[in-house]
Amino acid sequence: MYRRSAAAAVLLAAALTLTACSSDGGKADSGAQPKAQHPAASAAPEPADTPAPSTDPNAKPTGPVLPDAKLTPKTGTFTAQEKQYLSGRVPEKTDPAAVLQSGQEACDRVERTAKRDKDAATGSVIAGEIAGAKDAITFLCPEQKPILAAAEKGFPDGTRQSPAAGTYRALTQAATCKWEAKGKDGSVLAASPEAAPQPGTGITAAIPPGTAEFTSSGCYAWIPA
């Protein structure tokens, strides 16, 4: 009876010991397992410098272009002048007719503006407001060449280095038009009058010889008077 009780006690003590060990071992195992370490995210590479896309839909592309032999519309034919305009201007996998349309739209804008105001048309070409106007006029609407010829003699509002001496006319009548001509030493050689121009009178600037810098604001564009 005693032996049986003693054996039972021994077995009970052993069971308790095993249970405790198992419990401690579980805790130890869970504590020993480190959390998964994710690799540090690599810094995103700096984007490569890429040239900004041209805002001129009529600008000649810098990449591969269609050879002249493939400058054919899906229907009809191109005139000799249209082919000249398209030469070297149509990117690969681009419909030549779509490129031609951009040039025709430039011509339409020049023509519409010139009908209302030739000075405004000239100024818009000088200021670059009609993209691709030079080539469009040259090949697609040569009747507008007087506008282009006048524009090529002028210059836009802003700063112009070493302008040719002479009298120039601003293509605006805005009273906010101001200008100044400076010599190489920075001295003011001539400037717009303080008084605002009379309504209906043209704004002119007499650029003296030796002018190193001509600066204007609010004058839109200038052409020889």
C-alpha cells in the first residue's frame, strides 16, 4: 500500500516536472524565434534627365523619321509643297496627314488674324504664339509671306542684346508699354516717356547707336517703323 502510494507520488512529481519543462521550453522557443527581418527598401533611383517635350506641334522630331518615300497619305496624294513641309518632320509610326494638319492649322491662324489685323498677325508670329508659323507659311501658305517677312525683321518683348539702331514700332497701343536702351556701361541712352501715349497714336522707340541692351515690357513685339 505504501509502495503503491510512494510510486504514485513519484509518478505525479515526474509528470509535473515534465509539464513545467514543456511549458518553459515553449516560452523559450517562442522567445528565441526572431521576427522576420525584411530587407531594407532600396532608395528609388533618380529619374534620368529627359528633354522636355516640345510644345511646338510643328517642330521637327529628334528621333527617327519616315523617309520621304513613305510620306504618302492613306487616301489621295500630297502636293509637292506639302511633301517639302513634311520632309524630316514625321516621326516613325505617325500618320503624315496628322502632321500636315498641324501646319495647316498654323496657316489658318495666321490668315484669320491677318484678315482682322496684320500687326496682330505679325506680332503673334514674332512672339511665337503661332507654333511652327515660319515653316508653315514657307511651304503651305506662301500668300502669308509678307507677314513672315515683317516678323523676321522684328523681335519680341523682353530683353534684346545689341539691337540694330533705328526707330521701332511697338505692335500694341497699351499705355503699360515701357522701354529702355542702355549702353555697355549700363547708362541709360534712351527711355520711354513718362507720359502715357495718346489714344490711337503708335508707340515708337528710338534705339540709338551703341545700345548694348534694349529692354521692354508690356509692348508685345517690335518691328522697324
